[in-house]
Amino acid sequence: MVRFFGILIGLFFSGWLLVSFVMGAVEYTTNPPEKPVEYAFHEDPKKVSFSSDGPLGKFDRQQLQRGFQVYKEVCAACHSLRLVAFRNLEDLGYNEDEVKAIAANWAIQTPAIDPDTGEMSTRPPLPADKFPKPFANDVAAGAANNNAIPPDLSLITKARTGGAPYIYSLLTGYQDVPADLPEASRPGDGLHYNPYFANLNLAMASPLVADDQVTYSDGTNATIDQMAKDVSAFLIWTAEPKLENRKQTGWAVLGFLLIATL
């Protein structure tokens, strides 16, 4: 008898759950929730390809060096690369002496302890050091950037939906505010309209403002579009520097499995 009543109770709750699901589905279909106004103006990332795309993709070392130059001259004043060390730049094609020179001449010093006084100090970075943060802490970062803390860029192409195409789109997507954008969604003081950003307005002003903002050593024409592609490619590398090794290992494993099945 107890078992019988237990079955009835179970059927009752299962039936109630089914009815609730059906009623909710019908309500959602007949009266879908209104999407925020941002949806009407928000745009998906542009279609852009990189040499590292696909199962056979490889990094273009020249492009990575150009992208590093854009990061160094445009982005490094606000954004850190806390997971990348100077010596990792050898993977981009720089030799040991070049890496030492890049580290020694970096605009931001590395925090250190004065061995004579024991007090906080700074020193030029060494190849083994990670890229130093441009701000001492989040409070200083927010104070210098309209209370918005610039994100670290080490893993940004993995941390943001859309990956590198999103970064490229964001850098090239600054526009004038549409005339029909509701007042509540218009950028306030210190904000800038960009339809590729989630809520349309962000604190970062357009970092790439003119062609030839940097001068590429390989003679490539430094248009805004080219600089955006190059720094996006560089950030693919910072997020996954062993990307090529992973693909090569994958093909080797796939070949082994195919042979093993014969």
C-alpha cells in the first residue's frame, strides 16, 4: 500500500512538472520576453581570418611581430600581459639579444626591493620577467581610466566570446552614435559608442585613431585595419603560444589511431 501511494505521488509531481513545462513553453512562444534595446543595435563580430585558423593553421611570425609592436606602442600603457614573459618573444622570431634590448628599454619598470634599504623600488625588466603591469593596483587603474579597469590581455581572445574576430571588430568598430538610439542607451560622459561591445558603450576610447600610427619595420602599410588584425593575431598567440604544437600533436595522434585500426 505504501508503495502504491508512493507511485501515485511520484506520478502527480511528474505530471505537474510536465504541465508546468508545457505552460511555460506556450507562454514563451506566444509572449516572448522583450529584448533590451541594445539587441537592435548590437552587431556580431566581423568575418576575419587569421593564418592560425583551422587544423593546418600556423602563426605568421612577421604578423606577430607587427602585432607586438602595436601592443607595445598603443596598448601597453593601459593593458598588462601578466602571463607573458619577455623571453617568450623568442617564439615570435626575436633573438636573445633583441629580447634583452626590448626588456631593458621597456617603458614600465619592474617592481623590486632595494637591497641596500629594503624599501620598494623598481628596476629595468629582465628577459625572465613577466611584462610589468602599467598600474600599481586596480584603484590606480580605475582612477586613470574613468573608473574602468583595463583588462589583462594575456588570455583576452579566449576570455571574450568571438575570440580574435571580436577584438578586431571592437578595435575597428567605433562609430558615431545613431540618431535613433534611445537616450537611455546613449554613451554618457567618458564613454564611447561601439556596436560590437555588449552594452554599446565602453570607457576605452578608440586606441587606433589614424593610419601609420605605428611604423612597421618590415614596410607593411600600417592602416587601422592592418594594425587591428596584427594585434589581434598577436593576442591569439599570447592566449595559446603552443597552438602549433597542439595541432601537430593532434595530427600525429590521429595518424597513430588510424594506423592502429588497420
